[in-house]
Amino acid sequence: MVRNGAVESPSPRPRIHQTHPHDTPLFQSTVSQTNLRRFNYWILVFRLSAFCFSLSAAVFMLTTNAADSSDSPRWYHFGAFRFVFTANSIVAVYSIFQIGTSVWEIYSGCTVFPEFSQVWFDFGHDQVFAYLLLSAGAAGTELARQLRGVATCTANNSFCIQSDIAVALGFAGFLSILVSSLLSGFRVVCYLINGSRFVH
């Protein structure tokens, strides 16, 4: 306001009222929104593949039956195979949750948790579970190699074949969650640079 005698006249250049710097809405172009949606679709694809491979690995390991005799080997007789089953089961459950969050983000345009928490949650857990699957796969591979050198696989070849398939599926799940980890890591970098989970 500019005083003119006793009368106040409006200022020719009024100031914009802003109570907080974050009150200004963040402009996001249609192109960047489309790119973000496409990026989230890619994340969803690898979440789905991690779920499918990990669940399949757990099911194959759970159903390894060599013969009907009571002294035939079972997966729970071997610590490494128990590790393979447990690791893939955990990753399958985690992937279900991440599939839900990805679908929510695609259709609502916002994250389930606050954005800062979501990007670090995704990246951190992807890292942990990728290493978990890699460790389980390495342990299962070594045990499978050892079993090939003894009479177990000679007498019960179907048991070894099915356990080999379970270990291989676990490695495929590891590759899927590894790619998911790279994508979630990209979101972390974007957030640290731009304050948002994607480049605007």
C-alpha cells in the first residue's frame, strides 16, 4: 500500500502472499508425468517377475520328492536347501507388497509412504533381499554340486533335478530384484538431486 495523504491506495506492484516456501505448487509437465508412469510400469514388471521366480523356486523346493521310501532325501534334510526355500519365500511375500505399492503409485500418482521414506524403503529393502537371494543361490548351488558327486543323485535323480530347477529359479528372482534395485536406486538419486523421485 502507498499512502496518499490520509488515503491508502493499492501498490502498483502488489506482493504475492506466501506463508511458506513449500506453498508454491511444483509444476510438473505432461511429458514428465508420462515418463514417470512409464518408469513405474517398468518397476512393476520387474516386481512381478521377482515374485513369479521366487514363488516358483519356493514351490519347486517344497515339492522335491525323490521316492516313496522313508529314507529318501527331502529338501529339509539339507540346511542350504532350507535356506533357498526360506529366502525365496520371504522375497515372494516382499514382492507382493511392492507390487501393491507400484500399482497404487501408478493409478494414484503418489506413494504409499511419504516420498522420502518410500524411495529409501524401496532401495534399502531391494538391496537386502537381492543379497539374500544371491547368498541362498550360492549355498544351494554348492550343495547341488556336492550331491552330484555322491550316490544321492544316482539313486534319486529326480530330487536333484528339481532342486537344481529351484536354485536356478532363485537366481532368476535375484536378477529381477537386482534390476528393481537399480531402478529404485535411480529414484533415490533423483530425490537427492531434485527433491523428487523422478527427473522433471
